[in-house]
Amino acid sequence: QNNVALKGTATQSSKRDQLGVPEHAINGNKNSGYLSCTHTGHGTGPWWRVDLQQPYRISAVVITNRGDCCWERLRGAEIYIGNSLEKNGTLNPRCASISSVAKGSTDSYCCNQLVGRYITIAIPTREEYLTLCEVEVYGGLVGSSC
Ligand SMILES: *[C@@H]1O[C@H](CO)[C@@H](O)[C@H](O)[C@H]1NC(C)=O
């Protein structure tokens, strides 16, 4: 399967500066240094989202964490998949909770064929920065046979 995130558009709750733009998580570059990652401002419930433009049946979401510092910030982030933008996508079904936050690691989360156009990653329960170095999304178009 292809990484369908590469054809999506990314957005996030806020920007810390001109560097940590949301597109950095879908540019095909898994470098875990700050300059290759997204970075929200500090706040309650930061989120990042990719719009796949149409619904896909998602088999896995693969996330590369930051490696030059601060990898623990991702602890407790949640991955949501669905077609709703209500509450910035956090009411959609949850694929996984991120508990493994090793330095610069790339971890795969199985999403059991959840269907959705929006993949949202959020830290719902605390004030934090959200940084993602790459988010790959593997799935097939709804209605296709594979
Ligand atoms: C959605 O995110 C924006 C930007 O962070 C925030 O201001 C707003 O309160 C959020 N909306 C909801 C319903 O959580």
C-alpha cells in the first residue's frame, strides 16, 4: 500500500514559529531533527491533522517522533480517524494511544480498517507542544477491493 498522507493537506492547532509547519509531517522525510518536524505552540490540547481529501480504509498510521530533544512530549497523544471535523477531529473513532516515545523512533499503529478522510493526532489532556517528524498513513480507497 502507498503512503496516502503524501497527497493530503496538513494543518495544526497553532504555530510556534515559521519553522515547525504542519507540512513537515507529510513531506516524505523521516529525519527526526527539529528542522524536519512540525511544532505547535504550547497550549491545552494541541492537535495536528491531515486531510486525505476522500475517505480511506486505514490499516496503519506510522509516526516518527522527534530525536534531537523532547521526544517524551508525544506521550499520551491519540490518533483519531473519521470524517468529522467537530472538536477538531477528536470526536472521531480512536485508532491508538501513543505510549512508546523513544528518541527519534518510528512506530506503527494498526487502525483495523477504520474509515476516514481526516487523521488527527492530539494530546487531549494537558498543556503541551505537539511535534511530529513524519506521519505516514497506509490504506485503500473506500470501495476499492484492496
Ligand atoms: C480547535 O482548535 C482551535 C485551535 O487550537 C481551538 O482554538 C479551538 O478551541 C478548538 N475547538 C474545539 C471545539 O476544541
